[in-house]
Amino acid sequence: MKQKPLTVEERNILVAYRIQRAKETLAEADNMIKDNFYNAAVNRLYYTCYYAVMLVKNDISARTHQGALQMFSLHFIVNNKISEQYSTFYGKLFNSRISGDYDDFVRYDNEMLTALRPQAEEFIVVIENELNNL
């Protein structure tokens, strides 16, 4: 069954909610890093970026996480609205999250999270800036 399109107001409310959720999830990652739960922190950093991706603002839908990554790249990287480095980062987090959640004997460490965490925060800033330019 096809879902009724969102109104502009509903879409704006949903976008604001998802950006807020991204920021909350970043704080969750910070707590997990502090407590040395690095695999869980990678999961939270991935979801930080997933929530921030602004597909809904542009009335673009994706049914899967892989689809969200592909649509993000197609609609924002290919046309140079956002630098390719953010698609690369988002893809890296996507793969790391899957590996950390489902593969045996995968252990992330503080060094990795020290590198990833600021990039996730920057990702949110870039997305917010793009949203403000729409």
C-alpha cells in the first residue's frame, strides 16, 4: 500500500526530529566510547549519520540501509552538493557497523573511535548546512 506523501510542514517536522535524533545518538556514542564499548559506539556513530541523511527533505525514499547510502550518493554526491568524502565515510561506517554487529571476533578500539567520532559530528554539520540551503 502506497503511503500518502508528507506535506511540507510534516516533512520539516520529520527532518528536525531526525537531526535531533542524530545528535542524541552521537551523545550515546560518546557514552559508549567513554565506557570502552567500541563496537556499540561504531553502531551508534553509523546511526548518527543514518538519521542525519536528509533524503526525506527531498522526498526521496529508500527501503534499506544500503538503499539510503545509494540514494545519498546519487542525489548529493554525484551532483556535488556534498563532498564525496562524506559518502566514503558513511559507507565505511555502514560496513563497520555491519561487521561489528554480526561478524565474530571483530573488536574495534579507542584509536579507531578517536578518528571516527569527529567525522560523524562533522557529517551532521554538513547535512544541517545542506538542509539550510534547500
